[in-house]
Amino acid sequence: MTTPAAGRRLAPADLRKLFLFEQLDDTQLDWLAERGWAVTHPAGHAVYTEGEPATCFVVLLSGTISLSRNVRGDDVEFSRTDQAGAYGGATQAYLGDQVPQLYNNTMHAITDAEVYELPAAEFGPTIRQWFPMAMHLLEGLFFGMRSSNDAVAERERLLALGSLSAGLTHELNNPAAAAVRATAILRDKVAGMRHKLAMIADGRIDGEKLAGLVELQELAVKKAANAPKRTALETSDAEDTIGDWLDEHDVAGAWDLAPTLVAGGVDVPWLQDLADATGEADLEAATRWMAYTIETELLMGEIDDAVARISGLVNAAKQYSQLDRGPFQVIDVHDLLDATLIMLNAKIPRGISVVTNYDRDLPPIPAYAAELNQVWTNLIDNAVSAMHGKGTLTITTGLDSTGDCVSIEIADTGPGIPPDVRPRIFEPFFTTKPVGEGTGLGLDISYRIVVKKHHGDIRVSSEPGDTRFTVLLPLREAA
């Protein structure tokens, strides 16, 4: 800021010409005239700068000024005016030490501009004395809005968590039910296998043949573990071949046994070896014993797959929540994206295909992992909602054009964001969803996490059939 010595005093009558001060009485105008200074700033000069201590309340007297915010090193202008009486600077001085007194934006002189500067340390307390009720209302509005934002944001997180929990429960239920079902069947099959073994080993087969039978059983287990993948036609032909061979050897229930034997990779030469090892008299009992062996192996494979699926889901939930990790850490963005996709799987309709184009050579980056997962959740959920059950969700990672940031692009093939809506999508409480389906905080929260907390950027481009949100995250931790 310019020092007061470089400015000039204004008469109370001059101040009354400004719409901001026209309703003040003579005593109040005298107070302003005694403490403020009119200061001229040349075109291109910064009247005050974002982030610096807010020492002055600034009122435009003449010329044109702009207000801008810093977004990852770039000044983004959001207002420009030449109206005398427009103001900026220490606009929260009336709150005193209840909030950090810093400039929330930067004011630039677009042309040579004259502004009236009032010291914030005196202006703030005096305004509270002049307008006590108004100040109480403003203070209540300020802290009420902040509290409301926090409460609604927390509600947004809880709703998202509830939705994800429901999806995770559904995902866990399928493999868990499969494991329970396979275990129940396995118990019956093991009991049947013991019974058949007793029939085979009741003295009718000598030790040498029994040893050969056990070797065939081990071979059957290996065949079941490495059974070839067949088409439906190939499976049907194989079952016909096995069924015919069993019929020819008078094995009862041949067509019930054939599907199990084929699923276990059994072929006619192996059955012939079994017949040679047991003899025709005991072939049926031996075949059923082998069928039980194969079926138990297949069931154990199902249980193993189900348990592995459960373990994978639990690990994804752990990765998503980051419960066992520090809030700030070095992370691989692909781990976070994959965990989020797994958590959201139940919410993605079958008509939407998910495509991932990952640059696996990307280095790890410093980040707040759990909060980035919230960003991915918001962006993916919005993309899925926009496609109304049908389309393609594409997630692409890479370095940005500067090489200083990791770029994560989430694209959908929905109808796009209308041009008149696009400027408002990051505003808090703004939503295009029907009442009750969105709080309007998802993108606002995402913006604050990416821009404010990670010093990155979030950008959007949209046209019908192609909407892209691009998140840029710095490779190195900000100072």
C-alpha cells in the first residue's frame, strides 16, 4: 500500500458524493476526512496484493480498477469497474482478530486510478460503534454461513460415505454368499467322497491298485486346477464324448457325471487309465470318487476366488479411506483412482463402460490422499450422473504441458454443461440436479481441496458428448 504521506486529504463534502458515504452524518464524515488519504496509483500498479496483511479499506474515487485472485501462480480477474465508490481491501476489518486480517484478492489499477485509503485498524472498530446492529447482523451472517458451509459439507461427506458403504456392502455380499454356498456344497461332497472311498477300499482292490488310484486322484486334482477354458460348443461336445464312454462301460448316471468331469479337464484316455487301475467291477465307484474329488477341488477354487475378492475389496476400502496412513504423504495417483473406482463400482450402471488410460511412468506426488479420493468421487459421480445410465467414462493420467504437474482427466460422453451454467459450477450450493439429489457442494469442495490445499488447479471443458474435468497436482510440495 502507498503510505499516507504520499496522498492528499479530502473534504467531508467530497466524501458525501460517494454512494458509500452519502448517508453518513457530518461527524462521521469528519472522522473519515481526518483519517483517510486520497492516493493515486499509475496504470498497471497493484493497489494491494492478495495474502498480505490487510491494512487499509480502499474506495475508488476515479479511474478503472480490477479485482483478481491467484490460482496456481496465475491472476484470474473476477471483477472490473470504474464506478466511484466501489470498494475493496480490508472488508472484514469489522471482525477484528476473529479472522486472519489478510487481503482476499488483489486490486490492480487498469488506468491511472485515485483511491481513498482508510487505516483498517481504526476503521474496523469505528464501524462497529457507528452501526452496532448492522455489524452484529453481518458478523452473524459471516460466521453463520461459514458454519452452514461446514455442516453441509460434512453432510455431503456423510451422504457420500453412506452411499459408498451401501455399494461396498453389496460388493462384499456377492463373494461372501458364493463362499458360504460353496462351503455348504463342499461339506456334502467330502462326505460322499469318504463313503465312496470306503466302498473302494473294502478289500476288493489290492494295495497296488489302490496306490495307482490315488495317483490318478492327484492327477485329477492337477487337471481340475488347470482345466482349459472351453466355449459352450466345445464343452457340450466334450460332455457328449465323456457321457458316451461312461455309458459304454455301464456307469450309471453318466450324463450327471459328465459335466463335472469335463469341468475338471478329464478326457477319455484318463478314464481308460482309471478303468485299468480299478477293473470294470469297481469302475463306477471309482469314477464317482474321482468326480467328488474334482468337484471338491473346483469348490475350493470358488472359495479361494471369493475370499480373494473380499480381500481385494477390503484393501480397496482401506486405500480409499486412508485410515492407517498419515493425512499428508507421497502417493501414486493410480492407486487412489483404482480404489475409488472399486468403491463406486456398484453405482456405475452396466450401460456405462469405464476406460483407464494411465501413464504408469508418472512419479509419486505429495498429497492429502483421503481428500483427493473425495475429489475423484465427486468428479466420477457427476460424470456418471450426467450420462444417465449409458456412455463411456474415461480417466486419463499424464504430465501437463509444463512438466511441473500431474494431470488427471475425467471425461464423460454426457450432454455437456450449458455455456450459461459453466461459469457457476464451482459456486457453493449451485447444482443442476433436482431438489434432494445434490447439495451443490461437490465441485466447491473439490476446488478447495485441489486449489487451496494442494496449490493445484481444476479446469473444465465441455461440449455435447465430451465433458472433461482436468485436475493438475504439483509434483513437488509447495513451500
